[in-house]
Amino acid sequence: MGIAGSVVGSLLAYVVGRTGGRALVDRYGKYVLLSRADLDKSEQWFSRRGEWIVLYGRVLPFIRTFISLPAGMAQMRVGKFTAFTAIGVSIWVALLSSIGYALGDSWNKMVAAFGVVGYVIAAGVVLAAIVFLVHRYRSRSTSAGSAVEGPVVEPARPHHDEVSLDR
């Protein structure tokens, strides 16, 4: 069930990326601080790394969540995407299932032991996200401000051979 759910969810994200990825970023990207340049970078990254990045990305935390969108935007063949996704999520689900099986009934003790650590990690992630968003917002504001102002134009000065009427 875990594999099936992951594949179906990934296919939904793939379809979103394939049918409206660039248009969605152009329209709503500013609300999540995502620009057209960011999208261009991710597409270049995906095209350099190739379609195999979908398989590798499926077994890496965080990347596994988002790899479907650039795959759809790059118009990766859906059969190949599905196969790579199924293989990658099978590895992930097998790993998590094995850990769960190994812990058995002692998982309650593990949860209690890592409760405080989990809160510290969650706070660190939230803090890192806030720092990232503030930095991103400031850099966008600075670059937008300089783009709006345009080049500095100094007033024309009379040449040496021109006569000034100020005297």
C-alpha cells in the first residue's frame, strides 16, 4: 500500500508539473518566493543530471518529495517516470518497513526517547526556513528595487567652449 500510494501521489505531482508547472510558477510563484529564474535553474539541473535523478531522488529525504514536478516539467516519458518512481519508493518503503519491524513493540520507547530531540530538530528546521525566507525576500526586494530605479543619469554639463550665462 505504501508503494502504491507513493506512486499515485508522485504521478499527480508529475501531471501538475507537466500540464501547468511553468504557468503556475509565473502566476503564483511570487507568493512562495519562486521565480522564473529558479525554475530555469531547476530545469537545467534536471536536464544535466538526466532522468536517472528521479530514481536517485526517490531514496533521498526531502528531494523525494519534490522530484516529480521537475520531471513533469521536463516532459519525462510517463512510463519511465513511473518505473523509476516505483523502484525508488520500493527501496524507501522497504527501508521504513524494515526499521518498523526491527523496532517491534519497542517503538513506543523510541518515540518517547526521541520526543525532545524531535522538537529540537523541528525548531531548527523552522528557524532555518525562516532565515531562508527572510534572506530570499530581502534579496528579491533589493534586486527588484535596483531594477525599478534604472541607470543613474547625470545632468548634462556645458562643454569648456560653451559660454555660461550664469556670470
